[in-house]
Amino acid sequence: MKPFRLVAILIALAAPLPVHAVAPATVVAAPAERWSAAQAQDWYAHQPWLTGANYIPADAINQLEMWQAASFDAAQIDRELGWAETFRMNTMRVFLHDLAWKQDPAGFKQRIDRFLAIAARHGIRPVFVLFDSCWDPDPKLGPQRPPIPGVHNSGWVQSPGRADLLDGANDAHFRAYVEDVVGSFAKDPRVLAWDLWNEPDNDGGGRYEDPSVQKRELARIEQLLPQVFAWARGRRPVQPLTSGIWSGSDWTPGARLTPIQRTQLTQSDILSFHDYGWPEQFERRVAQLRQWGRPLLCTEWMARGAGSTVDTILPIGRREGVGMINWGFVQGKTQTWYPWDSWQRPYILKEPQIWFHDLVKPDGTPYREREAELFRTLRDRMPPR
């Protein structure tokens, strides 16, 4: 995601779960410290080439609408993941929310378990995202507001919300959420990986009456992010942990990194990143991150109008052996087929000539059949280096 502050103006308008265990003979207990580069590479060598999308059902505007009991739609998810199977996708990046867990921990985990059962039927192992610093900083449980017409991703919410994040008394809640969710599925082979915090250094697009608020938020996340890694790792998951880097121009080991970036690159078992730029930029990012000696997973890409397309970027990911998870799958309430400039100029009177994100229409028809064909054929061609 790539929110700007201007989106806030538009927003203003507007009992424990039975976990599927793996037989002891097939699981090696994970260490309570970061995987070595060799362990990470060995794990990656046993995976297929990973392709998928950032997934939310078409009938959900944000994480809360997806996961709350009243709006969780298993039939919709089953139908849409069936379409993903026709693209030969084998993963999906899926955002959770700490408030949905806080409201009903047992029910929340039961819905995760149900989601995993549906995904497994379609050959998909998701990457779950626990926290997210993008978009509306004031999430609320209950029915979610409708989309703002013509506006890109007008209802997405942060996790944790701004007020909860800034209150240190909530650290016990954050820890309980991480340890319960990761711990409940730590040995579950249906889970591919844990993405602990999406774009933790993003300003989120929030309104800051006091300019010091953003500074306080970043300071809190600098403090919390290493703890989140430790909390998750303490549950000894057999899946890798990661948090994707997205900002800045130099991601090499010798670069001048921020504290948050350094935590992401030195605590992640596998390195994940976001890039929505032209092929030259994508290749440069890959070359920089290769120097860390770990597997790479691009967890956000594809912005057709910004130069990142299926035709140009996906073949590079295949050639380089980089796992590829593009932004958006089904055209729906997130409205991410609208471009970023819709924050300033909503597309009310006409549709964009080119979809920005997303791959299929609400009836499952691909936006471009050629894109679906590329996803399918690249699984069998151009073996990675």
C-alpha cells in the first residue's frame, strides 16, 4: 500500500481452537532465535515458486469486515480462491486485525481455521499479516462504512489503531494477540509465513492535528517491532517470520538504514519487500536485497499505471526466483482498481482506462486473459537461477 495524507480528507467525508497439528516425524522444532541464512535457504528450496495476491473478498472493504463474525463470508472466499486456483496461485497475503481477535479470540481463530481449510482445498497457503500502519488510524468494530465512490482503498484501517498504539498499557494486549494467533497455528502446514507488520514506518495517511503525533507513533513502533518478532518467535513457529521493507533507495547491508528498516532486515527469516516501480527499479531492489543472503518474497507489486505490470515484472520474479504477491485480486469494495490519484480526483463520472490493481472481475473473469495465462505458464517455464 502507498497511502498519502490527502486520503484523510476523503475519509473524513465519508474455548481454544483445535489446531491442525503436524505429525512429529514431519516437523523439525523451530529455534527460538532467527533462522540462519542456510536454514532460510533450505526452507525456500522446498517451496514451489510462490505466486499469489494480497487477498480480501470482494464484499469486504477492510480487515474487520472480512474477519468479524457477522460479515465473514466463507462461500465468497471459497468461490474467489477457486478463481485464484485457475491462475495457479499457491499463496495469498491476508491481513488480520488485533481488534477482531480482542472482540472474540476463540471465534476469530475458528474463522482463521475455516479460511485455512478453504484455502487448502485450492492449493493455497497464506501469508498472514498481524499489524498494519496503513490508512485510517481510527478503526472501530461493528459495521464498516461503505466505500467512497471512485476512491482507491477508502475504507482500509490500521492495526493497531493510533490511540491503542500510543498507549503503552496496550502492550500486554499486543503480546497476547501475537502469541495466541501465532502460537495457535505455529505448527500448521497450511500457513506459509507470518508477515508481522505491514509498512511499519508508513505515515498511514492519518490526520495529525499535532505534528508530533507521527513522531511518537514511529518511536513506539521502533520499540515494538523487535518485541513483536520476539513474541512471535517465542511460539517457535515452523513458518518463517518477515516484515517487508518498502521505503528508501538503498537496501544493501552497508546502507544508512532507519531503526525500523534495520529491524526488518536483520530480524526477518526471509526478506520481503514492496515495489511498484518500473522493471529497472524492481531488478535494482532484488540486486540490493540479494546481498543479505536470504530468500526474497515481493509481497506488494503491480501498479499498471506506474509501470509495474504482469507482463513486465512477473517474468523477472520468475527468472530471479523471487516469490511474487501482487496487490489485489478481485475487483470489490476496496476499489483498488482505481489509481492513487483518485484520492485527489475521485473517478465518479468515468472508470479509469487502465485498472491500477486487481486481476479479476466480480464474476471471476480475468481483467486480461493474457495476465492469467502468464501466471499459469510461468510456473512451468524459465526455471529460476
